[in-house]
Amino acid sequence: MVWYVVIGDDWCSVVPDSWVFASESMIWWPPKGISATIALSKKMEPSDTWTLTPYNKLIGPIDSFQEARQIEKKSINISSDADTDTMRAAFEEPLKRSRKVREVSSDDSVTPMTVPLINH
């Protein structure tokens, strides 16, 4: 199953691809009386009692539910009007420190050193 993280004005949720209506920037949402958590755990498919709910941002597709949940947790701290750079920074791995490049200078005044051979 493929998952998405959807971000609304004041909410964020992991949903399966069957709930996403991407061409209209909408998702199917369970009716009152059915929590999204229960609907997800029972792998419910949208029906005519569900409502279409607009979203602001869609992240995915994501192959695993666990990975989608991690992204959702990071997304909770980002407002819906956050700019693209802020979104990107929240999801990218921290940059690794680069090593300093050592420069080797060649000094023409140095003469090559010779090592005498020792015969045994």
C-alpha cells in the first residue's frame, strides 16, 4: 500500500492513496463517528458518507506507513503557509561535514633525499 502525508490549515495526517484525490487537492475523510485512526487500522475505503476535504500540501507517495508517520511528525511543526525551502529543510537529512582539503605545496628548493642501500 502507498501512503501520503497531507497537510491542511491546522491539521496533518497520514492517509492511504485510495483517500487522495490529488487532481482536486482534496482527500476523502471519514464521517463523524468514525475516527481516521480506526478507518486507517481497518483499511476502510471511502464511501458516499465520506466528505471531500481540501488540503494545502501533499507529500508522497511513501512506501511504508512507518516512514509516512515519521514525516507526519516532522510536518506537525510546519504551518500550511510555510515556504518550500522550510519544507525541504525539515525533511532532508542533516548535511555531513566535509573534510578539509589539505594542499601539498611543492618547494623547488628541496633536494630529493637518497637512502643508501644496505647489503646483508
